[in-house]
Amino acid sequence: MYFLTSELYFPPPEFASPEGILAIGGDLSPQRLLLAYRNGIFPWFEEDEPILWWCPPERMVLFFDDLKVSKSMRNILNRNIFTVTFNTAFEQVIKQCRDTKRPGQNGTWITDDMTDAYIQLHKMGYAKSVEVWQGNTLAGGLYGVDLGHIFCGESMFSLVPNASKVAFITLAKKLQQKNYRLLDCQVHNNHLESLGASEITRDLFLKALKL
């Protein structure tokens, strides 16, 4: 495992441990975060841990042709139960992702420092959000880092059933229309798999990132 200094540098992804940890330490400056994402690396750590940088051997991604929209979700989308906006409430979205309780999780990896770092990236035009509203109330959403050809999803939340699915599906369709290559979901979970995401090798992901 590589220990980062103040130098703006990451080791090659193939140096990652079997579980995917590439480096430890460094900072969450906008410059380091952008360098990380452009090389397939992302930060993920708990509140009391040093910063851990990951580039896992298997990457969860959505190829847009694989998007799965169930009959019940199509019905929800067609009924216009929710209103979807983009980049109108980034700080609300990231703070809800941080604060919303999830079954089986004691806390969140979105620390105060992480929150501040991504808000700064948002102000620079790189971190973006999708907001799902029910009336005037924020019902769900997601945020991530937009590289211009790949959107790197970071976290999502729902305060109302299906709101995060609406955010994900709406974003995927918008990215497909703009000819993005894929939506990066980072690591496997069953929720994303149900929406069509699947795992590819690190090498294939890095090739897509560099094309």
C-alpha cells in the first residue's frame, strides 16, 4: 500500500491490494480528487480512519443499454409523482446522503471533510446532483463527479420509496442522450444490480475512462 505525501500523485492502479486499496493518506483537495477520478480512483473511509483511496479489481458500472426499468417503475415515472431537477440543491442532497439512516449501517462514510470537499467540487462545476421532489419537499436524490464522458456516482438517498430509483433512471437516460460511455457505480450492491448495473474488470473500466 502506498502512503501519500503532499505531492499530487497516485501509484498505478495495478498496485492496489487484492480488495482494492491503492493508497492511504494525502488530502481531499479538489486537485487530488480530480486526479483520482480521472485515473479510476475514489476515496472511501470511515470517520476515524485515515483517507483510503480505492481502485477495486471489479468495478460496478451501468452501460445505458442495460438499464432495467420495471413495469412498476415505468408506471411511477409516467404518473409524474415526482419532479426531477439537476444541480439545484447539491448541498441538500449530499447532506441527506450523509444523514439518512440505512439498514445494517451504523454510520456513514461521508464525513464532514468529505462533504466540504465535494461542495467545493460542485462550486467548480465537477460534482453534480440529481434532486427528486414530491411537491416542494426533497424526496430523494444522488450526487457524483462528472468527468464529461463518464459520471462517477457517489451516493444516493430516498426519504420516499422509489425516489432514488427515479433519480438514477432519469440520470442514466440523460447521460445516454449526451453520449456518455457509462455510469460508474464503484462497488457492487443488489439495488444497483436490479437497475441493470454489472461488474467489469478494472482494466476494462480504465480503458473506458481513457478512450
